[in-house]
Amino acid sequence: MSAEIFFDVDGGSLAAVDHGGAGRPVLLVHGTGHNAAAWAPVAERLTPDHRVVAVDLRGHGHSTAGSVTAEQYWRDLAVVVAALGWERPLLVGHSTGGYAVTALAAAGLVEPAGICVVDGLVLDDREASTRTLEGTRTPQMAAQLRQAFGYGLRLDAGQRDAWIGEQVAVTPTDWLNAGSDPELVRAVATRAFGEPDGAGLFLRRPAIEEVMMTTTAAPDAAVFPSVDVYERVACPMTIILPGQGFYADRRDEVAAIVAAAPGRRLVDMPGGHNVVMTHPEELAAAIR
């Protein structure tokens, strides 16, 4: 049986789903727009021989804390690991969560047994990465994110339920979720809404402001979302590369990162970016 747990962090709390299990501890970290619910089928396959917790990042799911700096969301993971009393956990991150576990290892805030990065890479140098991050903070991008994913929508209870129903209904043909269990899509969409505000409206989390804040990293930061971050990662690392994922056409660059240090592994996998929800059995096998 899974249980909701909470961790105190600056500005509020982080929520997580404790899936139990025994063995090497594994922390599962979702990407932007998702939440801990996305990991349920993967966690189910890991708990026979792993202790598994899936966390909601700041501004996501049931976490009450929001971001005021670009690094808090990944630095929080060290707080979670310490609160759980874990030593040498395996850190698994999808999409933005993939960078989060990479940054945590690079900063030396946790000594993990290894990290598993699921289609969540940073392949450009600092200059190019800075330009890309700046491009994500435009009004046009905010509008696109709201249109595509509903980030920041404020809906009454009826509108919320209708929005969730629409996400479930289009699952078979959705570019991101096709191949997922529709009830898993429902669970993730439902967890994206917290309690109503004073006007009785529910916020589809993350808000646009949360997304924009996490893309404002200082160019001179020691740990920065650019390809040089991997030079600071000393622990073993597995990179999951879906054949139709965001980085499929840059496989040679990914392979170079893997070849740059011992203890690194590249795992090719079928599917698109959202293999956490579309291919949980294959992903759980790779994590093991």
C-alpha cells in the first residue's frame, strides 16, 4: 500500500508517495507538468526488491512550496534523502527530473549509488543553453504551454473534472500519452490540482510562473543546465534514450557523454518522451 508523506522545505512542504518495499532505496523524480502519480506502474515493479518513494517537485502535485530560485527544485531532493535517512540511494529522474538528479549529484549534495536519467538531458554548451532558456521565458511560450498542457489554468470543480476527462479521452491519440493506461493519465491529471482557492477555483499546477522560474539559472552558476554538468558527475549513470524521444536525433552526443567516464551506460528504449507512463515494464527493468 502506498502512503502520502511530506517533507518540510523552504517555503512550505514537498509531498511524496511512499510505495514501501525493501532493498536499495530509489527516489523517483518526475518532469515538468507531471507529478508523483506518473511513477505508480514503475514503482509497482520495483518494490519487490527496492524501497521506493516518488516525490512531487515544487509547484507540482500536492507540494505546497513554490520556487523563488532556479535551483531549489533540485536542491530539495537532498532534503528528502536526508529526511528519509537514506544512504547511497538510486536517483531516477524523467525529463526535468533527469536534470534535477544530475544537478544534485554534480553538486555533491547527495552521494548516490547511481543516477538514472530518463530522456532528461542537457546537451548544449552554456552559451547556447542560456539562449534556449531565455527563449522559454517569453509571453509566446507561456501561451503555448497554457494551450498545450493547461499550466496555470484556474477552473471551478466542474471545469476541472471536464478538463481531466478530456485528458483521459484523448489518451489513445495524444502525442505524449498514447500507450499509457488511461486511468494513469487520470491519476496524474487529478493530482495536478490542489485545494480550491478563496474563490473556489482549482489551479492546474504548475503555474506558468513556476515553469519560468526554473529556467532562470545564473550563467555563472557552478552547476548549470549545460553539457559541462556531466563532468562533475562521479557516480555511475544510466541514460535512458527513447527511440522517439526528445534527444533521439542527438544520439551521438549522448553516446559521447556515456563514453566520457567509466560506470556509464546508454539504454535504448522504444517509445517517445513519456516512457515513464507508456513503457513502465521496460523502464523498471532498466532501473534495476
